[in-house]
Amino acid sequence: MSELFAVYESDFQLAIQEARSNISAASAAPADQRQAALQNIERSTDEALEILEQMNIEVQSLPSNQRSSHNAKLRQYRSEVDQSKRQLRELLDAEDRNQLFGQRYTDEDDGAHDSQRKQLLSNAASLDRTSERLRDSQRVALETENIGGNILNDLRAQREQIVNSRNTLSNADTYVDKSIQTLKSMSRRITANKFISYAIIAVLILLILLVLASKFW
């Protein structure tokens, strides 16, 4: 495992644990402290998501054979961040319901509450966009990894074809060498047979001449 990834992973665990603690605190917080508690949830969740982005970048720099296990961790951690975001939205919705069903604020309190509410919603939307970008980048990374794997498989197949072709050519060269040797051997035998044939013919002619000569002598 990459040392930098391990550091990010440790930081992420701290951030997501802080987000969970803030969620628990916000659920039990009195009304006048709830907005600050919600902002703490947003801050710690945003921090966890930023660390997760850095972890995703670090995974892409690892060798392909190490990415699968790290990508599985990233999916798990992203699920934890998504859960924190869902709980934040639930708390925001609950805060709205409390405001509608009985809580009363002064004009100044209403303005401050609305401003904080808008800020929290804006931050939550930003978290959603960041999380979506992270999902997209990981999807692209997985697609790239799959394409790279297919290319490697194609290269391996082509290498095997080249090796097989080279072996075939080597075998063909061996057969050609053997054929040439056989032809040379046959050529030598043919030449030898010619000499033998010429010698036999010469002997026969000589015998015929001797027979003819013996008749006249």
C-alpha cells in the first residue's frame, strides 16, 4: 500500500468519525445551538470528501494490479460520506419542520437563521457536486483501467502470435535446410551414378572392340 494513501486513509477516518460525532451532537443540541452543530457536520463531511478526492488521485498513480483493492475501499468510504450527507439533509429538514410547527424567531433571528440555512444548503449542494465529480473521476479511472487491461490482453495475444510465427519460421528454416541437404545428397548420387554409367558404357565398348578384333586376328 502507498504510504501517502495510508496517511490519507487515517485522516479520512478521523474526519468521518468527527462527522458522525457532530451528527449525534446536532440531534441532541438545543435549538439555539443547532445551526452551529449543522455547520460542524457540513465542515467535517466536506473535509472527508476532500480527503477522499486525494485518495482517489493517489490510487490512479498505483500499479494496475494494486488498484482493485484500493478502489473497493474508495467505494466503501464514499458510501460513508453519502450517509453523512443524507443525515445532514434529514437534520436540515427536521429544522425546517420545527420552524414551521411552533418555533418563533424575532426578525433578526429569522434573518440569521435563513442566512445560515441558505449557506448550509449551498454547502450541501457543493458536497453533492464534489461527490458526483469524484464518482465520475473514479468511473473514468475504472473505464481507463479496463481499456488498459484490454490493450494489455491484445498485446499479449499479439506477442503470442509473433512468437508462434517465429517458431513456425524457425521450423520452416530447419525443414528448408534439411531439404537442401537432401537435394545435395541426391545431386551427388546422380553425379556418381552418371560416372558409373559412363564407365559401364566404356567397358562395353571396349569389350565389343576386343571381340571384333579377335575375329580378324
